[in-house]
Amino acid sequence: MRAGHAHAGVFLVLSLVALRYVADAAVRAIIITGTGPAFCAGMDLTEARASLARGTSAATGTDWPEARHGEEVRDQVYNCGKPTIAAVNGVAVGNGARLVSVCDIALMASEARIGYPEMRLGIQAAMVVLHLMRLVGERVSRYLLLTGELIDAQTAQQIGLVNRVVPGNQLLEAAVDCAIKIGLNARQAEAKTKLLLRRFCILRSGLSERAHRDVRADGAPPVRQALDAPTKAK
């Protein structure tokens, strides 16, 4: 499937795709890539302002339902019964970078960049903290989240955030080749291996549920102010 701006619409498509293809015995792997020059350029700010306004009513306080739904969909992708491959064809920031972190395998175009600058918009990191910790460790996770710096593909591979870097014009071919190799696996052995990977991951420690409960905008007025005058990632 293809991504673009990642918010309610893309999350809904991701959820439906995961449900559809998991049930399809002919599908052996799911490739997620972007349309146009970006893998996923983060949230649509106009939609984000509207969704934040809906989520900060007197009845709900500062809870942000769309953000919670996004975390739930990424968890669905992470726990998908079929192997998932992120083919990062261009810039991946915020929700896009988070999506990369939950896929089983990540391939990245040599000219692409990835980063987590969402705190510049007043949005706290949530489940991505745990995913980054298991992928790149605490020290690198702190750097990526606290600076919001966009790193290049070579750096992403060196720190373990992605598996391979390939020229952009070879990215989809490399992703399909990876899917073909996955298709050689015995289905039952693959399913049990994925189950073991999930079972022994840090996300199975019980922190996952708590992190879901903590997904909220960190104070509605600061978030709205940041969305009205966003700081561009350098």
C-alpha cells in the first residue's frame, strides 16, 4: 500500500489493508511505500488542528482520539500476522517514521531521510519510544527524539533503524525481492517465529497498554499554538 500524509484517512486504510491481507492466504508479505517524493510527510496540519479541537472538548479534556487511533493502528501493523516491509522512498517524518519502526523489515532509498520532529508541534512521543528503544537502543533514541533531527539513509542503516539502503530507482524491486524470499518460508514455521518475536519483545512487557493510555496532546493550548506556527525540521 502507499502512504502520503499520515492521519485519520491513512490510518483507516492501513487498518483495512492489514485486516484484508492477513486473511488472504495468497498474500505472503505486505509492502508499504509512499506516493510522490515522500514516504510519509507526517500529519496533515489542517486535519490535525480540526481533530485536536474535537478531542479537547470539556467532555474529553486533552485526550486526542485520532492520535490514540494512530498508535493502535501502528500496533496492528506491528502485530500483523504477515511480514511487513517498509520501502522508504523519500522523507519519513513523525507518523511516517513511526510507521517504519513497526514494520518487520525496512528498506530505504539512498536519498531518503527520516526523523521524529513532532515535539516541535507540541506532540509527545508515545509508543515510538518503545519501538526505537528495541531497534536502536536508549542513547540513539534519546538523540533522535529530543533533537528531532532528520538523518540520512546511510545513518539510519548504521544505527539499525533500517535494514538496507538501495538507490531509489531500485527500491521497489528490492522490496519485492525481499517479499519473494519471505514467500519461500513454510507458513506454519513463519507464523510461529513471528509469534515468538512478539512474545519476547519489550512491547510484550506490559508497557504497551500503559503507553496507549498516555497518548494525548501535552496541553491543548500549546499544541494549537505550535500547529498554527509550525517549526520546520532542519
